Amino acid sequence: MRRSPALFALLSILVVAGCASRPVPRVTWLGDGVFKSPTTQDAEAYCRNFGAPLRYLDPKAARLAPESEVTYRCD
């Protein structure tokens, strides 16, 4: 039983495409439309996926520490 060179080429392309894709934003769903992300950049990237505006539930904390955990909604 010979393996097809076309199958090998297809698998190679899929592996390369998987490695080249962007990472998925890290998001935890807390319920009732509220999300939590480890950074403000992850929160912005998640809402940008849907084209929805981002609204921080504690805007002062998000502004003071951009690398800290934030809670938000994508309204």
C-alpha cells in the first residue's frame, strides 16, 4: 500500500497553515455577557473578532494597569 504524494503535500500545507495562523485571544466567559481576559490587548482582540465595541466593567482599573486582568462586555 503506497501513500499518495498528494496526501503528503496536503498534510504539509495544513501544518504550515496552522503554524502561521494568529493565536486565539485568551478569554473566560463569566456569564450574562461578561468576559474576563488576562490583558487589555486580549480583550480588545476578542471584541474586534466580532466588530463589537468593548466596554470595561471597571474602566479605571483597565486604564491604570494594561497588563492586568480585566472584565468587560462586547456590546
